[in-house]
Amino acid sequence: MATVFSKPEALTDAPLHYCPGCTHGIIHRLVAEAIDELGVRGRTIGVASVGCSVFTYNYFNCDMVQAAHGRAPAVATGVKRSDPNNIVFTYQGDGDLAAIGTAETVHSAARGENITVIFVNNAIYGMTGGQMAPTTLPGQVTQTSPYGRDVNTVGYPVKVCEMLSKVDGATYLERVAVNNVKNVRAAKAAIKKAFQNQIEGKGFSLIEVLSTCPTNWGMTPDKALGWLEENMIPYYPLGVYKDKYAESEVK
Amino acid sequence: MSDKVLMKGNEALAEAAIMAGCRHYFGYPITPQTEVAAYMSKRMPKINGVFLQAESEIAAINMVIGVASTGKRVMTSSSSPGISLKSEGISYLAGCDLPALIVNVQRGGPGLGGIQPSQADYFHATRGAGHGDFHLLVLAPASVQEMVNLTFKAFDLAEKYRMPAMILSDGTMGQMMEPVSLDAGEIHEYDKSWALTGTKCERKPNIINSLCLQPEELERLNVERYERYKIVERDEVMYEEYMMDDADVCIVAFGVAARVSQNAIDKARAAGIKVGMIRPITLWPFPKKVLLDTADRVKAFISVELSMGQLIEDIELATRCKKPVLLCSRVGGMIPSTDNVLDKIKEADKIGGAN
């Protein structure tokens, strides 16, 4: 019988620990598919972060190092500089990448580190039980913004792709979502391109993936997908925020 | 034996690291260790090495973690306030069982403190270089030649025991010039099967990690690490004795404090006082046994240190307070003078009414 669908080789057989309806699993699969299709699993080294995605070192079937909270791009810099032939990616959440690790994010982009950053934005701290994140929307209720995020006291969400689009060293920045089939397909293409860029030595690529957290949003998985569509995408518009090589081709 | 060259301590250390096979340096500017970074920035590009000035001390130590994960020799250097910032990464290095070299060219503290020499990070280096139960190998050079020799040693021990090593230096060691021999000796090869080199699709993935949510398992990992530490304490203690054969009073001092103490001992000996010195070269593992043995034959110890009484605690612990331990200290960037030490020797010599 012909096999029409199987687990990517770049994923191990370990059962994912994510909550029902969480879209981390989809994103893991997209990353693994990209690694498989590009044939780089044997020279790929992943950097896990802190948060729900901390256990990615159990899920990706390649060498992995687990970094301190926010430090994944710095660790990835060391791994990449040790052997530029390695394909190095980080997998980070919003608290990790856009709060405690902002400096590492911005400066790895500024240096044009030839790495791939997968940035999962679900507008909340998941692992610790649903606190306000740097990407929590204005008015959004979380454990530490119980009356809704008040921008007058705690400020505004950080728009990572928009911010990094002003950083000269960044090569490729795209925001995608995984809330429906069409968006998942676009996310896959973006993630694959981010790895392809690294293979071609083009420099820093970051894919921001809008993701759901049904548990901490207090919604059913289905409702969470709708909430992402109706609330997150308007605030965080999808699209390519920077593509250095496409720009130069146009010129 | 190679020819001797005149070098500044910080630069000699940097060249020694290169000779030891280190091709990756990550750092952030801070006085008084900047010569290390400046030297590396000149040398590394010429030998296909990597010098990278990081955006922060925190980023620098995490870049070190990245290279260490791949099994290559890597280092960073900083001075006291910067070392505080690196503490998180140092704890991760220990928790991940990764070898790496961290150089602390100490300055006065706490806070921003000053930029003059200090030994006030003794507790930090030997007790609390980050959260959790762990030790660093801590080596304390007292000459430019030792800056070189202990750099070779630090890389070797770090790889041998898969743990981070620190050179605990200070502004005087870093800045002074002395003739040195740059002879790396033999570089040992240790098992690196744990390193992240890419699986080549031929082996199971290697995972470098310090997370462990099962308490029984995390306890086991800690106990195993401390079994390894026991071997380090048994086999790797380094110290030097000076005029201890007939000494009634024993000075304990490291680094620049030991150099001052040696001058004071010479003066005291000329005045007929039987004083000697045990100079710890490894601060961890601390030379506990020789100090305990010595406690049976001297009447007092003196801790000479550039801190408010930190080293003295290890002397008291090692000797189990069998004999009085006097403190001779200057801080804030000040260095005890020969006469400061001599006065303390005379005070110690009166203890017990001997002579």
C-alpha cells in the first residue's frame, strides 16, 4: 500500500506534551517537514528555549541544546560560529523572544547571524499558567492583567516583525498564522524559505507564527482559532515584513 | 622550553588560550580586562578563529555555551560586575556539564565599585557563581607565567571533568608585565561523543540540557556531579609552600596578596620570625588537607586578602578553627603593603607566648 502521509523524519516518536488544541504541534511539524525536504537533518542543530516549547529537544530528531530564557539566539550564534556548515535554528515563544530575550533577538538580527528563528506568538505566557506577555493584546485578560491589558499602565504589545524590519542586518521577516489550512500552507512555505536562506548563507531569517493557547485563553480549540483570526491578525497583520534579497532583485 | 618574551598578564593569558587551541572568544568591554578582548580581536581573524564582541555579558556567556555545546574550546573574560551578569550562564554551563573558560579580572565592588584590583569575588567564584549546587574549577595566578600555565591547565581540567573553569585574576595580574615562556605542553584529547556536531543521520541526537522535572532524577544528576567533584578535590588541588619547613606562623594568600606576603615573609625572616606561606593555586578545589595538617604545627594563620574576610572562612573551615586565623585585608582597590602584612605577622607571632 502506498504511504500518502507520514510523520517527518525530523520529528521523534516522543508524544507531544502540549495541551489539546494547541497549535505548537502544527508548527513543530512544519519545521520538521522543512528540515526533511531540504535534506539537512544530519547537520541541523536546534536551540530550545524556555516556556511551553522547552521540550522541543525531545521532539526534533536532530542535535539540540536547551538555552536559558531569552538566550537562544546567543546560544545559536555560538553553535553557528563554531561550524558555519551547521544549520541552526531557535524555537522561541513570545515571552522568551520579545521580553526577556529582546536584546539577543535584536542583536542577532543586527549581526545578520546566519540562523533561522521560529517565533511562536500566542499572546500569553503558557508554561507558567497564562500571564501577560509582551505580545498580549490591549484589553486582553490574563492572570496578571485580570482587568485587561491597560496600555496606560503597562504599555503596548511589541510588534516583532515591524521592529526588526528596521534592522539593517535582518534578511527575511515574515508573519504567518496556523489557524486554518490556507494559513498553515503559507506558514510552511515561509518556514522552508527561512531554512533555505540559511543554507544559501543569506543571513538572519525570522518567522513569526501566530499561534493559539486555548488553555490559558480559556477557550475551546475551535473558538481559539476564531479568536486568533478576529483579534490577533488585525493587530499583527500577516505578510512579509522584510526580504532583503527580493528587494535587491527588484532593484 | 621556549624563549621568554615580555608580556602583559592579560595578553599572555589570551595568547596562552590560543596556544591551548581556543579559537572562539566572546566578550564585552569592561575595565580592567579589556586587553584580553583587544588581543583576541587582533589575533583571532588571522588564525581562522572567531572574536565576537557581544551585545551584553549575558549574550557573551550564552555564545560560549553555544560553542561549548559543539565540543570546542571557548572562552570569555570580564571583570566583577560583568561576571555577576554571566552568573546565569555559568550555572547553565555547570548544569549542562559543559567545559569552558571564564576569566574574571577582578575589580573592587560591590555594585559598580571601582576599577582597581580586588579579590572580593572570592565567594562568588568559590561559592555562588550562579544558582544551584555546583562548583567551578577556580585557578588563581600569582604571576604572568601562571596566567599562561593556568590557562592551559584550566582548559585541560574543564574538558577532563566536563565543567566550567574560572581564572580568578585581578587588575595587577592583568596589567603587569613579566617575562614568560609560552609553552603549551601536550594538549590532551578527551571524549567528546556528547558534543553537538550534527547527527549526520548516523546516530541518535545528542541533547545538551539542564532541565529535569523529575525530582528523583534531578537529585541523581546532582549527586553524580558531586561524585565527580570529589575526584577533582582528591586529584587536582594545587598550592605552593614558601618557607613552611620551620614556620610557626602560616600566611595563606593567593594572587597579588601572595606576592606582597612573600616580601613581608622575607623581611620577617630577617628579623628572626619563623613565618611561611601556603599559597592556594586552586581556590576550588581548596587545599584543605595541607592546611589541616599545618594547623598541628603552627600557632596561627594569617589570611592576607583584598576582600573583607572571604578567604579566611575557607582557612577556618579547612583547619577546623584549630588555631587562630588573623585577617590582613585591604579593599576597594587598595593592596596591603608589605608593612601591613609584617605588622600582622608580628601580631600573630605573639600568640601563645612562644619564642
